[in-house]
Amino acid sequence: MTRQAIIGKADQIPRGEGRKFRLGGVDIAVFRTQSGDVFATQSNCPHAGGPLADGLIGSASVICPLHERSFDLRTGACLSADCSGLRVYPVVLTAESGIMLEIDEEGATAPG
């Protein structure tokens, strides 16, 4: 079973940056690109646990600040090395710019 939850507003995240949120006991990294697109993934890099919300954000990618693993924010796929992908969360922006995530009972969608 899935549920939806609003975790904050898009303007809480400056363009080109990420922020960490906690929802139902799960840490989630939410990113806002320079163009204003919003993406959400697991908060830590699967390689060595780096804080992805502190990573370098591209048009639809994030580079982990620890060891420079790069991930596609749309799919969670690792783009740079032999590393497992990220869990991704469907994001919808509400009419009031609220960030709504869809999560399953375990707190995430299928891994990317």
C-alpha cells in the first residue's frame, strides 16, 4: 500500500541544492535543480554512505561529495562507476509548491 505525504515547500530548497528530510523514520534527500525540477532519493550514497543532499547537482544528476559517484535523479541509476543505484521517490509539486512524496509501507519505491 502506498501513501502520499507533503514534506515541505519547494522554496525551502535553493535552486541547485539538496536538503535532507525525514519521513516516517526514513531519511530522504530532496533536490531542486537550477531549472526548478524537484527529485527525491535515498539520503545516503550506496557506495560509502555519503550525504547525497550535500552533493553537486546537475540538470538531473547528483555527484556524491565523498567519492564522486554520480547518479541519475530520475531513475537512481549509477552513472559513473560500478555502484548500485539509488532508491527514488515519486515527487509531485502541489498548487502551493508543496513537495508531495509517494512512499510504500516500507518507506520507499523500488530501487532504481
